[in-house]
Amino acid sequence: IYLNYKKIDDDYGELAKTYTKEKEEKEEKESYLQINWDELLQRNKDVKAWIQIPNTNVNYPVLQGETNDTYIHSDIDHNELSAGSIFIASENEDPFNDFNTVIYGHNMKNGSMFQSLHNYMDRTFFDEYREIIVYTPDAVRHYKIFAAYLYDDRHLLQSFDFSNERVYRAYLDNIFSIRDMNACIDTSVEIDTEDKIITLSTCYGNQPDKRYLVQAVLETIEK
């Protein structure tokens, strides 16, 4: 187990060190990283983005395979790895331009991958750290987290037609009507059916029929 966790940390630490660098203080701070897209895409054309959540351990490339099994237990080089990769649902036809882009990551006990999403179960943490940054070759997208809650294991993109305005509106209304005391929902955030959201999904404890979701709405795009 220790060697497995070490490999996860080493592999993803190498990716961050090789393909990203922090911007100098003198540069604009709307985005925090510079990504070497040319070399990253040469390594694997399935890389669609890089995701960063400040004040968490989330700082990873995001891939999308032909199926949702492609990267669930495979790294960026298609080598077997229990932690797999952070990956977009294969059903997303136009990631980050679709109305709901679903991104999966394992809940690793060593704090890697999407484990730190569970920090948002704490209301204080939820209120203070609300930013998600998604880097793509053509833009940097800034999202604001508006919801974090426990859900069932249904496949969102197979269960809801988010391109249907009425379905999307009903889905959003259902999120904002959640009254679970363990859920963190910011009802002051206004989301229209033209807005784009992302859903980060990870496992919850030893309950295979549950998923912990953190959802955020697109606020700004830097070209």
C-alpha cells in the first residue's frame, strides 16, 4: 500500500513539475499556472485540461477516454495504476462547453486525486475556498463552487438531458432545494439555463452506491 501511494505521488508530482510552472508574482494573477500544452499533448492526446483547486491537493491533468473505463485504473501513459487518472465522462461531447461537464477522480486515502473534495463537507472550508480553475489549450476558466453534497451513484449524463432547458432547470432547482444538514449549498448563487457547470465526482467511504459531488458554475474565461 505504501509503495502504491508513493508511486501515485511520484507520478503525478512528475507531471506537475514537467508540464506546469507557477506564474511570477509580477504577472497577472487571474490564473496561477502556465501549462506546456505542446509537450503534454504529445505525451497523450487524450489530455483535455488541467484542473487546479487552490488550497487543496487537486492539481492534475484531466483526460477523456473512449469509455469511462479507459482511465479509471490507468495513468496518462496507459500504465496500470490503482488511482487511475482524473477524467471527463466519455459522454461529454464538448467538455467545458457542455452544460454539465462531469469529471471523475478516485478518493485515495493518501489525500491524492479527488480525496480532498471531502474538505467541502466542512462548512467553513466551503465558505472560504470556492474557486476551481480549469486550464485548456485555448483558455483558462474560473468556476465558483456552489454545491457540495452526497448523492447516489447514478450516471448523471445518462440520467438527465442537460441540453433540454426544462430538464436542466429542474435539475438545478433540485440542487438548491437540498435540505440535508450535511450538504453545503450556496442558495445565493444564481445559475441560469445558459450557464455552464462542472460536476466533480468521487467515492464516499465504503458505500459503493454513493458519490460525493462538488459542483461549480463558470464565472469567467481568459483567452
